[in-house]
Amino acid sequence: MGLLAGGDAELWRIVVLSLRVSGTAAALAFLIGLPLAALLVGGRFAGRKLLLLLANASLGLPPVVVGLACYLLLSRSGPLGALGWLFTPTGMVLAQSILAIPIVIALAARALAPFWAEHRDALAIDGANPAQAFWQVARMARPPLATVFLAAFGRAIAEVGAILVVGGNIRGETRTMTTAIALETQKGDLPMALALGAVLLLLCLGVSMAVLLLDRRA
């Protein structure tokens, strides 16, 4: 724990990168997943229930498989190779976003459904179009939707398999808390691994406490 008190530069560089990558991934997943969740809740089209089932089934996506898929997409011979995202934080954000999007869709759909069922008729009578109606419903459901965002962030910050494959665990470039813990443990540098583990544990506990408080408020 002396590393935490001493403010080791390498440790905090890893922590900041982890927060930046996971925070960006959670935000992207939320921006993409929330409209899709709203569509699944209020839309009436063939295959809607199947898509919702797939979203829930995708909660268990294996991170290493997602990382491999992203690696193939971003490699030089892949369709997105020209972007140069492989072994960069941007590629890691992509992998984490893919893992977090199903969480946002599934949990946001559950959060929005009761609000939509209760208020859709009143909003329609007031003349709101579908987009306006969902915007109002989303505003009403802010506490549970905040929980959804935190759940997506928690999934991203604790992930190791996908970002290890896509990011390469490069020192000063793509090394995050989870990948650094694995590396430092293998090297036998237990003080560094324990310090990073303590920070990660505190972050995860903080997210869990925030989720519980928001659920209680909701």
C-alpha cells in the first residue's frame, strides 16, 4: 500500500488510462444501447422479442472471444485495419463497448418498460411523437438509467481478456489495471499488483454502492 500513499507515477498512469478507456466505453455503450432499448420497449415489429432475448443472452459474451473478433477486424488484413486502432486505447474502447452494449440494452429495457407502460397513453394524448415520448420517459427513469450506466462501467473496468488481446498490454500506452495486475503477478512484483488490486477493488465497491443507492432512490 506504500505505492498508493507515495503516488507512484506508473501506478497512477495505469489508473488514469483505465478510467479513461472504461469511462469512454461505458458512455459509448450507453449512447448506442439506450435508443436500442427504447426501440425494443416501445416498438412493434417482427422479431422484437427475439432481439430482446439475444440482448439478454449476450450478457455472457466471452471477453476473449470479443477481443479476438476485434483483433481480426482491426488487424492489417482486417476490414478496419486502415484505422490503425490495433494496440491502441481506441481499440480497447471498441472491445469494451461491444461487451457493455448488451448490458445497457437489457438493463435499460427493464428500467424503461414500467415507465413506458404507465405514461405512454398520457404522452400520446398530449401529442408527443414517439421520440418525444421516449425522451420524457427516459427523464422519468433517470435513477435506474444511471444504474445501467454504472453497470456498464463496472463491466468495462473489470474486464481483462478482450483488452489484453486488442491492446497488447504495452507499458505507457495500453496497460490498464487488470492487465497490469496479471503481468505484475507473473513477474512476482506483488506490491505493485496489490496496490493496483486495491484501487480496482475500491472502484468496483464504489460502483456497487452507487448502484445500491440509486436503486434505493428509485
